[in-house]
Amino acid sequence: MEIKVRDLVMRYGRVEVLNIRSLDFEKGTSYGLVGHNGAGKTTLFKCMTNIISNYQGDILIDDTSVKQHNEVLLNVGIVLDGMSVYTNRTGWFNIEYFSGLRGSFDQEKAKELARELDLFAVLDQKVKSYSYGMQKKLILLIALMHTPEVLILDEPFRGLDIDTVKWFKKYLKQLTDQGLTLVISSHVQNDLEALCDIVYVIDRGRIAETIDINAEKEKQIRRVDTTNNDRLKELLDEANYYHQVDEEGGVKLDISDERWTEIKQRLTEEAIEISELSKVKILDEKLN
């Protein structure tokens, strides 16, 4: 399934919090959404899932309006930050209830996911006895129960232990390989780099930048430190070789450029040693 956002404007009173002319999420592709707190990420997710419906414009899933045909969300798994379930009921009740809203309940799949998430032993207990992390796992389990075609996740790893995060990332990779459309926000940039094909940067309710993660990975951006960085910068300038200097004086450049071999040879000839050649995180580089 694909999602299209068109001419979306959302206001709280007189304050405009979203203004997105056109935004696309294609089938089988993984998308990240990043931005500072208050940038509009959660509001966008709430519009996409019809929790908020008093916006201008339209949001389409497979060319069907979410606002006019809420049933299209039956094929969408949703995990929003702060989402809750019935805490006075058991884990089993919540799984069966929310699965029933989507038309079916597969007990064997529920057991399998519960075991993977280390929840099986507590499903007969009331959810109010769960820790925050256990409640988050239950919400994830419910979202995955009906094998959604679209998965919308707002800070899904918050509150989860390391082993669960590792399992969940692997599971999401399997789902996207099978055609799932994934839309995810996270403050942990490593998570987005590992999972996403495209990252949208949202700033004050608008899409400020689109980052093609796969294309950026091919560039092989590295941070270089040498015993004479001033001379390194001179050589790069002479070669008209694009580079950046960070606050510590290190030089960032794309070592996939064929001119890098020539620059390294010049450094060797001048007895200048490379003391550090480290990989630069894509989103750190693009967002800072």
C-alpha cells in the first residue's frame, strides 16, 4: 500500500502546526521522519491515522481518502508514542479485543509474537501490573497481529530493552522485504539509518529536506585527521575537492572520489600521517 499526503494544513487555533503540500510513502519502502520536539511529527502521524481529522487537504492510502473511508486503516498497524490499552484487563483480552476490531484473531500467531517479545508468561495478568516496557511490547504485538501492509511507528523503541530492539529491527526488515510500507520516527539516528531507505526532515510543520539513505551510504563520507590538517586542506583546495572542517579541525570528505588516492599519495610523500579515518554517521552529518 502507498500513502499520499496532499495540501495538508493543520492548525491548533490560529497556530499552524502542519503545512505539507506533497509527501509520498511508496509500497515496500522504509521511511524515517526526524525533527526537533514540536516540529509536527506526531501531529502528522495522528492525521495519517485519522486520530486527528479536522485538517485541510487529504491523506490517501491506495488513492482512498483516510478521512472519508476510515476502514482503509484496517490494513495499517499503528504504534504512537503515549498510546494505551485497557489496563484493567489482561494482556490476552487486549490482544483478542483489538484483533477482533480488525476481523480476526490468530491465537497461534499471538503466542509466537508473545514468546519473541518475552510477554507470554504475563498475558493472563492485568496490564496495570506491567512495566512501561511491557506495555509497549503489548502495543507492538497488537500492531503486528494482522500482518499490516503499512506500519506507522512513533518512537517505537522507547522503553524497550536491547534484546527486544534487536529482534524488532530484524522483524521489521523481514516485513519490508515482503512489501511492507514502513513509516517510523525515532530520536535515535542509528535506528533510522539501519532501517530506512528515505528520511524526511520536518521543521515547523514543513518538509525541510529529503535524505536518500542508500545514496548517502554509497558516498563513503569519512572524517580524516592527520598530523598536518592544514596541509591536507591545502591539497584538497588545490584539487577542487569538496570537503568540510568540523569544530575539532577534522576534515570530512567522500573517500569514494578517485582523487582521494592521489591525495593520500601526496600525504605519504610529505611524511604526513593519517591518524584517524572514521566513518561519519549519515544523519549526524546531514542534520548538524
